Amino acid sequence: MIPFVLIATISAVDIQAPETVHLGPLLVIAPALMAALAGARLTALVGVLAVAAQVVIAVFHGGISTPNHVAQIIGLAVLSALVVVVSLARERRNRQLYRARSVAETAQRVLLRPPPPRIGPLRVAWLYLTAEDETEIGGDLFATTRAAHPSTRAIIGDVRGSGLSSVGEASIVLGAFREGAHRHASLSSLVTVLEESVHRDLEEVADTASDPGEHFITALVMDLPDHGTRAEMINCGHPPPLLVHEHEVSVLHARRPLPPLGVGTLPAPPHLHPDPFDFAPGDLLVLYTDGVVEARSPDGTFYPLPERVASFPTTSPDILLRHIHDDLLAHTGGQPGDDAALLIIERARAPRSGHPNGQYGARSVGSRPPAA
């Protein structure tokens, strides 16, 4: 309504003002403002009303045939028409941008393919923060899938670099992982396949033009069997995961750490041994990328993830993830400067008695009990 009010106000004031005062040229503000607020049709309507108002002003100030009024009417009509043309061009560009954005968002969702909230006996929650606006994924990656023995395989990784330029490199690892997770019985052979895929295809998709440096991908691959408490992991240069067990948070450092994928120095499968660890019912695994622990506060302090996880209630992966997300944004004062991903996995307890539908009972493994 503001442009219409402007037209009425300027016209009323100009009609009441002396003939030596000319406020009619200010009417061009109305169509220019409407072009920023609405589409081309409303802009054209406001332009027509502005020209009509200029004609009315001319009638009250000596007639529309005077050279000054004729010039003002023609100038206002031309400027209004130009504003409408610009508005049409902007609408067309916005439609093209919307279509391109829709395609990009769909492609990103297909590539990332977020884990389901429940997979086998596990409950899963995830978070992805990108360093670039208008993007849903970047150089970080994670995925979960079922294996045949039966177990759940999980991966989290980080491509050197960030943003959309790293999506192609991330797609290599995700594609090889999803294809090989159910084909290879051992975690060692699966990681070997990932290394072979990265070594073979990385140069074809890497953005070497804008980033001519070395390209590699850190990765943490896990095998979480459905039965028993023994799980395995292989860490290829990735930050170690956290294990929350009985109110205690521990860092799972690899006994045999490996270099990142793409460096080409992994040992042969017979000499590639996974690291075992205990993953009991009720425990939670916190997998993350370096964008989380390297997120800085305004004074340059890194985000202390293990200490913060120990202080949060961990009754479920979703609750813990929400606390980390809010606290991370408060720590940085906004979005992190690098891509950041979190994947939280909980092994649910066995079905309680009296639950014939097989629902798993949740156990609170939250913050430490308060002091007496």
C-alpha cells in the first residue's frame, strides 16, 4: 500500500502547493518502490496511476499542454516503463534461479541421502552445517547402511577443502561405500575398496583448477554388529570418535591409525587390521568432522566437544545433537567457518518385557548425576 499512499500524498500536496513548486517528478518513486516489493503487474499498475496523477496535477497547474507538464508526463511514463521492464527481467531471473536451486537441492539430497532415524538396533541423529550459503552439503560426508552378517556399517569423512567444489570428491567415497558395504564381509576389505576408488577416480572430479594442491579424504569407517557388544573401526586420518558409556565420555583413539584416503599408502588387506571396541546397549557414539572441533569462538578458542558432550543430557541421540548444535552456534557466534558434520549413533537396549511389538526401552545416559 505504500506506493499508492505516496501517489495520493504527493498529488494532494502538489495540487495545494504554489505553481512555482513542482512535486510531480517525485511520483516516479512509487513505481520504483513497487518494483522492489511486488511483481511486474503491480508495478505497471502503479506506473499508470503515477502518470494519471501527473496529468491531474497538470490540469490544476495550468493545463497539460504546457511544455513543462508535457515533459514531466512523458518522462514519468518512460521511467515507469523502464521500471516494469526491469521488474520483468528480475522475475525471469528469479524463476531461473529457483529452478536451478531446486535441481541443486535435489541432487545434494540424493548424494547425501541422510541416515534413517532407526537402522537395525541403532538409533541415529545427524547434523550438517555448510560453510557456503544456499548449500546443503559440502566437503563433509557420512552414511550408514546395512551389511549382510548382520550389522550396520557407518562412515564419516572430510574432503580436503570445503563447499560445493568438494562435493564431487565426496561422491566418490559415498558411492564406493554404499556399493561395497554389503559386498565385503570384513572392514579391512571395505576400506581397501574405498582407497582403490579414491585413488582411481579422484583426479577426474577434483577441482584442480582452483585448488591445485594435494587432494585426499579423511575417513572413519565402523562396523556395528546387531548382536554382542564388540564393534570395529578403521580410522584413516580422521578425528577420533567419542564413546558415551555410563555417564563417561571417552575418546576412541585408533591403535593403528592410517593415512587419509587418496594418499596411496594403505597396507594390503592381510595387514590392515581394524581396531575393536565395546559398544554396549545404551551407549552412544559421537562421530564428527574437524569443522566441529576446530570451530573458533570470537576470541579464538576451539570448541571443546568432549567436555561439552559430558555436560549435556544424553537421553537420546536427538536430544544430545540439539544441545551440541545450539552450543556450537553460541560458541562461534554464528555459522562455523568450515563445513561441519555430526553423526550420533545409539545402540538401543534389548526389548523390555511387556513390549510384544519389539520397541526398545531407552536408557538415560545423560549428564553426570548432580553432587549431593
